[in-house]
Amino acid sequence: MARYIITGNYTGAAMKGMMAHPSDRAAASAKIAEAGGGRLEHYFVTTGPTDFMMIVSTDSHEIDGMMAALMLAGGSGAITNMQTVRALTSEEFTAVQKRAGQIAAAYAPPA
């Protein structure tokens, strides 16, 4: 399973629309995530440099669907400054460290 942290900002037009017609943005985000083959684990409205943060999980092979869903959201004109980062659990990072140790013999640093 792959987990992604997605942040972004709402455009002025989106905020105007939300004031005129309040809606559950977590439910809307969940639908897009599911359409892309993922699952919305958490949705937060945030303060600071971004307006929202989502944690979305996908099967490792669903990255194309998730990226397509993010493209759709970004292309809608409702959000800007979208950033997506891969999040690893401590267990996943431990596996990465072990793998790095296994392949270390194949690397020769510059002399």
C-alpha cells in the first residue's frame, strides 16, 4: 500500500462557491480518490500556507489512477499549489534501510 499526503489551496472562485453553496469537501475528495483507485483516509482543512491536507492510500499499482485523479482536481480550477508527497510508515522505512544496506556493495562513490 502506498500513502500520499496531498496539500493545496482553494482558489478565490472556489471559496466564493463554498460560501454560496456549503458542501462537504471531504466527501467530494473521497469520490475523486475512489475513482482513481485510492481511498481517502483523512481530510483536514488547515491554517497556514495551505488550505487543506488529505491522506490518500492506494495499492502500489494504482499510482496512475491516483495521479489522474489529482490531475482532474488540479485542472478543475478550484485548487492551486497542489503538492503530493509519498508518506512511509516506520516499518516501510525500515525495509528501505535494509534494502539500501543490501545494495550498498553495488555503489562506488566518486573517488
